[in-house]
Amino acid sequence: MYDIIVVGGGPAGLTAALYARRANKTVLVIEKETFGGQITHSPCVENIPGFVKLSGNEFAEKMVEQVMEQGADVEIDEVMEIIDGETKTVVCEGAKFEGKSVIIATGAKHRLLGLERETDFIGNGISFCAVCDGAFYEGKTVAVIGGGNSALQEALMLSDLCKKVYVVQNLDILTGEKKLQELISKRENIEVITGTLVKELKGEVDLSSILLENNKGEKTELVIDGMFVAIGLIPQNDFAKNVIPLNSYGYALADESCVVDAKGIFVAGDCRQKQIRQVVTACADGATASLKACDYVDSLK
Ligand SMILES: Cc1cc2nc3c(=O)[nH]c(=O)nc-3n(C[C@H](O)[C@H](O)[C@H](O)COP(=O)(O)OP(=O)(O)OC[C@H]3O[C@@H](n4cnc5c(N)ncnc54)[C@H](O)[C@@H]3O)c2cc1C
């Protein structure tokens, strides 16, 4: 029986484990793929306080080392279900674990275009975050894929740094807010291309161009230094939908307190409804959720 079981070993989950161990609670972190989460896809991170520059993998290694040093148990397994009761049963693919409380920190995945070699180019020309990676493209040419609010915000941010920004949208219209569309239309270095799909990604190691096809079947090749894919995120909460309330996009319904409408269950990081999804905001959630879970465990005594 663990005091706290953390589902997900990204920045939110590992910070939650760290805080729980510092409060002397027994902790198990269950991760289905790679400890460190999404940040392991980034070859260069420059906005984590205390580190001028490091790779996502280096950061992940430091986080895991720290929680293990503090005495947390870790498991590689996929959590399939949580059975809520007096205690919580966490059902994994290969085993079952009992906990007095559970912190769900399962993050989100960026929706991909589904093109060949797309995952190879992540971190080598494909990015999902102008705040994180925009500075690497200063004075360069980039394409933002998508036409919703996120895509338009990314394009505006990038237009302050880049020589040229293409916005490529599959629909005939942009779907982001009118206000953002107005701002986009005023930027001289942004060109909007609607009714157009990205059909192919080209480049040796780094992405160097994309092949576009419009709805008349006309093809063009766009030479770019980078591509920002902004076609949405998929929160990884499906397995928990029987125990925690989710919004219509699948994010856990919780505010900054990380408390959900289920006793003894807490949520942290990108998997919850929030505006800013970054390492530092995920870590902040991890600390909050953990201290709330510690209070809950203490209240059972
Ligand atoms: C390419 C890229 C570059 C980025 N660059 C930056 C940057 O420079 N700076 C910055 O601040 N942010 C950056 N981000 C965003 C940052 O990585 C995320 O905001 C942060 O990782 C969120 O942390 P999290 O712990 O909430 O979720 P995640 O990092 O998504 O971690 C969740 C973990 O839970 C695991 N999981 C999911 N479901 C289950 C399950 N059922 N059972 C067990 N485990 C499960 C996942 O495998 C994952 O490891 C970047 C993201 C990407 C994709």
C-alpha cells in the first residue's frame, strides 16, 4: 500500500513524487514510455530556471535521479484503469497497485499530421511550441501548420523573430478569433495559405522543405528552416474518465489547486485544463497536487 501513486513520469509527476518523498510519504511513479515525458523530444531547452541550456533528455535524467535519490519507487507500465474506493486500485497492463491517493500527471500529446518521417524530424525542424523553440529560428523562414487560435498565436510570436512566417491551413478559412486574424493580416512577414494540405516532408537529417497541395490539386514546394505544428493536443486521460471529470476536449477539470471532484485523486500538469503548458507550469502543478495529496493522506490517520 503506497501513500501516493503518481501516474505519469513527466515533469509534473516527477515533481509530485519529489515533494511527496520530502514529506516522508511512500511513493510509486508509474510511467508507460519514457521518464521525463514530452520534454525528452527537445534537443535543446533554454527556459528552465537554473539551466542555461540543456537537452530534454539531460533534464529528464536529472529529474529521475533526484526522485530515486529521495527514495521513490518507479515502474514502467501503462495504467489502464483506476478503481476508486476507500483506497485506490491502480490497474496496469502488467500489475495492480494499491494507494491511499493517486496523482494523475499523464500529460498530453501533440496531434501529428500523420506524414512519413514526421517523428524523425521532431526536434530537427519540427516543433510544437514557439515559446520553447522560436528563438532557434531567429531571422529564418518557418511554416505554422493550422489555422485555429494556437496556430495564429504561434505565428504572431514567430513573426517577431523570423524573416518570414507561412501559415498553412487545410480549410478555406482561418478558424482562430477575428482579433487574431486582424493582427495576422497586419504583419508584413506573415503569408496565409488556406485550402492547402502538407503532403510530404523533405530533408536529410533536418527538415528543409515541405510539399503542399491545394484543393485544386496544385502542388508547390516551400523551402523552410522549421515547421511548427499547431493542430491541437490530445490529453492522455482516457483511462481515468470513469473516476475524474473531463471537459469536452478531454482535459481534467481542475484549477490551480489541482483538486478534482473525486476524493483522494489529484491532477497535475498538461493533462489538466489550463492555459500555459510548459515544464515550469507542470512542475508547479506537481508540487501543488503533491502537497494536497499529502494533506489528504494525513487526514486519513
Ligand atoms: C518537442 C517539444 C519541445 C518542448 N520544449 C519545451 C521547452 O523548451 N520548454 C518548456 O517549458 N516546455 C517545453 N515543452 C512542453 C513540455 O515538455 C510540457 O509542457 C511538459 O512536459 C508537461 O509535463 P507533464 O508532466 O504535465 O506531461 P508530460 O511531459 O506529457 O508527461 C506525462 C507522462 O505520462 C505518461 N503517461 C501518459 N499516460 C500514461 C498511462 N496511462 N500510464 C502511465 N504513464 C502514462 C507519458 O508517457 C508521459 O511520460 C515541449 C514539448 C515538446 C513536445
